[in-house]
Amino acid sequence: MRYLSLVIFIMLCLLSCQGEQRSSNNAAKAITVSNAPLQAGDVINRIKEQVTCDWSEKTVDTYKSGNEESSITGIATTFLATYDVLKRAQAAGLNMVITHEPTYYNHLDEISFFEEDPVFQKKRDFIRDNKMVVFRFHDHWHRTQPDGILLGMNERLGWKEYEIRPNDLIFELPTQSLQSIADYLQQHFQATSVRVVGPRDMEVSKVGFSMGSPGSQAQIEILRMDEVEVLIGGETHEWETVEYVRDAQAQGRKKALILIGHANSEEAGMEYCAEWLQGFISEVPVQFIPAGDPFWTPEAAK
Ligand SMILES: [Zn+2]
């Protein structure tokens, strides 16, 4: 009897092992895995296949360091490849950094102005000495449908139940004071420099969210909408959008502005980017590294 139970036990074990084997085989089928080491070009080619838009010739989405033949040990996604983010990625064994914003302090990552600059030099040398690959993923992450940054931010904002139109970042919230919305954003994003234009006690419900720094005209177009009383944005030219809102208020219009900082307004989109990449890159670890909010204010530092 004891012998029979042992045989049954062994048979059950064998069956369950087969089951595991079968499910892992199925999982492996979904993604093409080759034994050759993953190269940066493989990563970028797969990104090009996955985005819904055509890949533009004229784009800032290019290698800032390394090239398509660079071997990849791991991938970090981030809002911006800061010196600190690069160090953390390198320490974690992630030698490819996919950054939304520029590495070298200007949109096109032009370096001629910085050639003799010690801050630039130290960053460039760190990247070079550690054989890191830096690739910018900005234009096409916004152009793919739906916009990748928008998807991540929509998730992060936590207001989906109040969305007026799908994936438009226009919300109708329960009526509350402008102060209450600003407080929510400060706490929710752990933002250290939320700035508000408009009376604290202004009763509002209609909110539009604008990512990053799209320019004043794009921000003012949202403010003009009847469905928007408050524009929440990343950053803006203070002498343009801010003054438009100040004049609108002086004319008795119900318009306000809350700026939460560029990083806060886009970072969750690069967190989502790591998740998206994991869907078609399985050979190496893919991880999001936050750059964080660079500011502090005397009030917020209390
Ligand atoms: Zn952006």
C-alpha cells in the first residue's frame, strides 16, 4: 500500500513538472529569444516596430552615446538621464538608459557650447568610461497612439473616473477649491514646488492636464476650452501663459493655472515605458529609475 502511494506521488510530481514546462514554453513563444547578446540596435528596432507611428528621419530620438552594436546588459527608463540617474543605472548593471528629455541641457543635445564645461565633461566621461548607451525616446513616445506619456500620467493622476473624453486628460472633478486641487497634486506627486495662479478659494471642477512644456499657445488653447477652468501643467514661460491667466482673472473669467514642474508632469510616462518595454524585451532586466523633482521651496522644505 505504501509502495502504491509512493508511485502515485511520483506520477503526480512528474505530471505537475510537465505542466510547468508546458506553460513556460508557451510564455517563451510570445517573444523571440536568440542566444546572441542583446544589442542596442535590437532594442531600438523593436521599439520602432511597436510604436504606431512611422519613424521620422528628423527627430531628437537618437543615440546620445553608444551605437546600435553596443551590447546591452540591462535597460533603465527615466524622465531625464541626470548624472545621478546614470550612476544609479550603472550601479544596477543597466548600461542602456532610455531618456525622455535631453542629456546635455538643450533640446538637440548639441555639445559645442559645453566642450570646455566641467559639468558636461564629467557626465560625458562617466557615460563613456562605463560604456553606457544613452538613447532619447521623446518624439515617438508622444506620437504613438495612445501617447505613452499620456497613458502613464493618466494612470498616475488617479482621476480616470472623472475623465470627460477618453485619453484627453480633461476631467470634471467634484467641485472644490483651487487650493484643494493644488494640495492634492502636491501630496500625490510629492511635488516640492507646486505654483498656482488664481484665488485659493475659487470653486472649480473642470480641469485640463498638459504634459511637460508644450509651449504657451498649446497651453492657452486648453485654457480657452469651455470644459477647462484650471490648467495643470508642467512648466511654462512665466511672461506668456501665466500672464494670460492673470489677465483672464482680472476680466472676471474663471480660469486658473497650476504648475507642478516638468518632471512631475511626465515622469510617470517613463515608468509606464519600462512596463511597455518589458512586453517585448525579455533578455535583460528593464527598470524605471526616477529622476525626481529637482526643486525645493522654503515653504515646502518646512
Ligand atoms: Zn514629453
